Amino acid sequence: MKTSLKIDDSVFQEAKKASLQSGKTVSEIINQWASLGRQVWKKQSTQRSKKKFTPVDLGQQLIDVSNRKSWMAVLEKNDRR
């Protein structure tokens, strides 16, 4: 497919250097880079979606977090130990 894209100057210059070194066209180089980037992106996005968190019962609540004085007293008491 033939299309027009805006490419950062530094990316184009690197692609041009890689083109001269490999004997491939700039289009082939950028296409190869895009394909590799897409593979990495797909792998990362599937790894992120695989992370599942399961809730864990931590037992009975020991302090009332809605009462600042209560939990501050507990922290101070534990700090003295």
C-alpha cells in the first residue's frame, strides 16, 4: 500500500543510515521497524490484560479508619513498642 506519513526527522535519518548499511530501501526499513514495534506493543498489551487481581480477606478490621483519633492512638501505641 502506498501512503503518506509524517515521520520524525531523527527517525528518518536513522532509517536512511540503516538503508545504506543494509541495501534495503528506507520504506523497507521503516516497515520492518513498524512491524517489530507492533509485535512488542501487542505482547505488552496482552501481558497487561493478563494481570488479574483476586481479593483477599484480611480478617476483621482492627481500627476505625473513619475516626482519626482512634487510628492515631493505635499508631502511637505501636510506635512506643
